[in-house]
Amino acid sequence: MNLKVKQKIPLKIKRMGINGEGIGFYQKTLVFVPGALKGEDIYCQITSIKRNFVEAKLLKVNKKSKFRVVPACTIYNECGGCQIMHLHYDKQLEFKTDLLHQALKKFAPAGYENYEIRPTIGMQEPKYYRAKLQFQTRKFKNQVKAGLYAQNSHYLVELKDCLVQDKETQVIANRLAELLTYHQIPITDERKTLGVRTIMVRRARKTGQVQIIIVTNRQLNLTQLVKDLVKDFPEVVTVAVNTNTAKTSEIYGEKTEIIWGQESIQEGVLDYEFSLSPRAFYQLNPEQTEILYSEAVKALDVSKEDHLIDAYCGVGTIGFAFASKVKSLRGMDIIQEAIEDAKRNAKKMRFDNTHYEAGTAEEIIPRWYKEGYRADALIVD
């Protein structure tokens, strides 16, 4: 490999990688270029050299893809939240389908050549759909700002009107940042200050209920802040604090405590409702979740005598779509709170043929097999 950092090279983009970056070959060396699209001829500059590939930044597009578009987001190039907004939406869907083909070719499971890979199902209006917001916090000139880190950096890009975020969660996050400033709540930084690290806001699409997590690495008095927040937003029914003192990129720590309101919010999908505790996983795009689950029900032809495993089940949602159709349903998840939600949800819906455990699929499924449990089908979400 004769390439050097800062060297400028021409490149033809052959395909796109799993993170949306353009991929080409220069003198048989693999080159990854964020922002470049398949079919483009570009000019780029080497930024880092790895053992089997190099990374480069896009300098100029000499021949544009006809599917390149101007991103609707005004801070798209600064923010690290979205990777392929500069690609026409129909082609974004094709790209996601192609990722499956690439993954199957790489890992080559038996018979993968005969798999039927169907087209990705898109949205009518792919904006303002994310029901859960997780923003980092920083203080600039005594003002608290919330947003996302620019890609591969710790520079915070403030987000006040994210085009993919549910509008209500964005409004609440904006107000929460104002209240953190007003009440002079300590905000963590990378040097010495301990305080709030991250805020999470999630809204249930079916009920409109909202829950909030404030992630901090020290004990804080948030009483007045919470009073002001719930006064402004009566739809907020849960406020929790998660303590994370680890100096890692992990967002959450082990301990989550509800400091105001109820334990969970109520959400719904298909024809049933369920509870979501603050740490429990649920799909970020509720509108597409309806379609996802409907497709799974159609695709998996189960019978009353079948036994089913829901791997990494979260609060049990996708498994519940099958619970009345099978003899037994078992699920596992690594988050204990999610498993407790799954148990409560199953009991509420009177599914007495269900069983849930906290742990990894790699540990639990082999144990169930040794204990004599034989599943006819497996759901992996």
C-alpha cells in the first residue's frame, strides 16, 4: 500500500458500505468515503490508513449520481445522526435491501442463495417519525444545549428541530434544555464537572403519553425542574433518573429510578396495548412497526401446536402478535426491566402460555433445549 495520509486521489465509487459510505478501489486498495454515492467519480483526500483499507474525505464530485439530492436538513453535514439523506429516498430503500444481500454473501449461511429478499417497505412521508429522542447535553456560555455529536468527534451539534424526530419529543427536549439552564443544573463535561450527560424523551404514538430519562453521573436535586416540566407538559407521565458513572460511550448505567409519576407508559400496536418502562426497548418508528409486525405475522405460518421463541423480545410486543396462535411462547432480553414489562403485559392480556427470562439468547436458548424445550420457529427482531 503506497498511499499516505493527506494524499489526494481520484476514485470511482463501486458500492456503498453498511454506514452509507461510498466504497471504491485505488490501486487495489479499498477506500471508504463518507458522503460519496454509488456510480460517482470523485476526488478525495486520505484521512487514515488501516491494515486492509483506507478512509478518505470527499473533496469534489466530478460525476454526480443522478440519485444525489440536496438534504432537507440544514445541518446534515455537521450532525452525525443521519448518513444517507443525500440519496433519493427510493434509492435509500434499495440500499437497505442491498445491505441484506451483502451480509448474506459475507456470512454465507447454508442455502442463502435461495433466500427470497423482498423490497424494503418505505414510508409515505419519512419525516418526524422517531418516537424516542436521546440527546447528549453540553453547556456553552452558561446555556445548556442538547443534540448529537458530530461523527467521530465529541463536538455537540445542537438540535432544535430535527427532521426525523417526533415533533412533540423535540419540543419537550428544547424546554428541558431551557429548564436545565434556568435551574443551573450541573452538566457534565470532559474535564471536571459532573452532572447531566444525556436526556431521553419517548412518546407513545397510540396514547400520547410521554416518559423522560435524565442520565447523570452524580446525585442532583431535580425537584423544581420536574415540577416546571410537568406543568408545561401534562402528557409527561414518567420522569426517571439513570445513574451512569462509567467513563465510556455507553449511554445508560445499571440503575434507573423513577422520581416522578408512574412506572410506565401505555403504547399500542396492531390490536393490543402494552406497558413500556423507561429502559425497555421498543421500535423507534411506530408507524413502520405496524407494517413490520403485520408482515411477520403473514410470513410466519404458525399453528396451535407450535412452540415459538422471541429472541431479544423487549417488552414482548412482536411475540404477542403470535401468542394466541401457538401452544407456547418464550422470550428473553438482556434488560431486566423489559422482561418485567413483558411478564406484566402477558398477564394483562391473559396469555398464560408465555415465559420470559432475562439474559442472552446464546445462554438461554441452549439451556432451554437441554431442558427439553423444542421451538418450531424463532423470531429475531
